[in-house]
Amino acid sequence: MKFAGVQITRTTIPTGHDTMNQEVNTAAIDTQTPAPRQGSDLLGGAFLATAGVIMTAWIGGLIWGAAALVIWVIT
């Protein structure tokens, strides 16, 4: 690669830590993680649906209240 007319080369310096990193990566891969439970996904979906219904009702109430206020002010 050239930068401002100067040839730049990348060199790697062995540090002796490569085997340690490889052992850590291998240990991380070998660990067993539990599979996520299906029930928690359904429960999360139920909470999300409930929040959506409540939020829709709240916004609808605000719109209804604003419309009632405007109608009351106009008449």
C-alpha cells in the first residue's frame, strides 16, 4: 500500500500469546450453553401484545378527549 508516495508494509511480530488465545477460544467454543426455552418466548410475546393493546387504548383515549374538547370549545 502506498501512502503519500511511501510504500507501507504490514509486518506481524510473534508475541507468544497466540497459543493462549487459541486455548481461550477453544474453551469458549467447548462450553455448552442451554437452549432458550419456548415458554419465555411466548410469555414475551404476550407481554408485548398486552403493551400494544394498552398503548393503543391510551392513544385512542387521548384522541377522543382532544376531539371532545375541540367540539366543546367550538359549540
